[in-house]
Amino acid sequence: MNKGKDIKNSLFYLSFMLILPLLHIIYKFLNAPHGKIHNLSTIFDECLPFVKVFIVPYITWYVFTYIILIYIYFKNRKIYLRAVITYIVCLIISYFIFYFFQTTVPRPELIGNDIFTNIIRLIYKFDKPFNCFPSIHVISCYIIIKSIKTLKIHKKYTKPLIYFISMLIILSTLLIKQHVLLDILCAILLVETVIRPVFKFDWERFIAWKKKQFLLWMMKKKLET
């Protein structure tokens, strides 16, 4: 019975991650030109080479974020909740920035038909070069770095491996010309601003309280009928 309750609790808390792909739907509507579009490229960005092989870490982001969030959940539920809520808040703030301050990134001409070039071509086709400031890839990876740092992990190679993959993903956003330096810096600053108050709050107790209130309300409604 306790095992069944634990599974239900785990599914309940893990279901919070479903908010993330739902929020990403909003991104699709914002990912089109409107109003004045800003180019935040610097000399640093112009000097960076286009390295197509970095599409590999870039696309791993789509599963990496969720796998690590699940890993964090089973290590420490409080840190997991704080990480997910930080991510949600950062996404909402980012969407406001995208709407009121739209940016673009100049993309290189793609030459060749090798697998890396074709994957980048596909990414470029479905992810238009708008709404780059801040970078969502960097937001999620930096949240993971900050969250993993606070975890107690016995295997000494786990943390460095997660840090390494996260940094590769962040670097990939620059080297396949999806983002510029200011997009990365803005993402880091945003996470640093949001994560401090979020990590101080006891979300687990708050959610348990709200869940209890909801169940009491449901019971009351059931008795009234």
C-alpha cells in the first residue's frame, strides 16, 4: 500500500514537468517576426567559427533536460521542485521578453549534405531565427548546473559529467549560430535572479497544503451531491 502511495506521489510531482512542453507551445506562436527586430551580435560572435558537429550536443538538450530533472527528483524532491519552478518562471519571463524585445541571429549558408548539415538545416527550418534573447537551452542547462551543485551525489564522476554535457550544450548554441553571447549572458542572469527566491521557498510544503485543500473541497462537493 505504501509502495502504491509512493508511486502516486512520484507521478504527481513528476507530472509538473508536463507544464514545460505546454509552455513551449507558446514559443511556437512567438517565433515569427513582429515589430522591430534587434541584432545583438558582437565582434566576439562574428569571430566564432561555425562548427556543425556541435549540433549533436545541441539536439541532446531535448531529452537531457528531462532525464536530469527526473534524476534530481529521485535524489532530492525539494531541489527537483525548485528546479522545475525556476524553469517555469524563467520561461514565462522569457516569453514576455520575446514579445516586447524580439531579436534575431544571422545564420550561415549551409553547404553540403552530410548528416550534421542536414540536421542543422532541419533545425533552422522549424526553429526560426527569432526570440533568441535569452536562450532557453542555456536557461535549462544553467538551472541543472545550479541544482546538481546542491545535490549530495556519492559517485564522483556524475556531477562532472552533467556539468560537461550542460556546458557542451551551452557552447553548441553559439557554434551552430542559434544564439549570440548576449543571449547566453541574459539567460544566466535571469536564472540567477529567479533561482534565489525560488530556492528559499518551501514548495513541497506549499504544494502538500494546496493538495490537501483541493481534496477537502472535492470531498465537500461530493457530500453536497
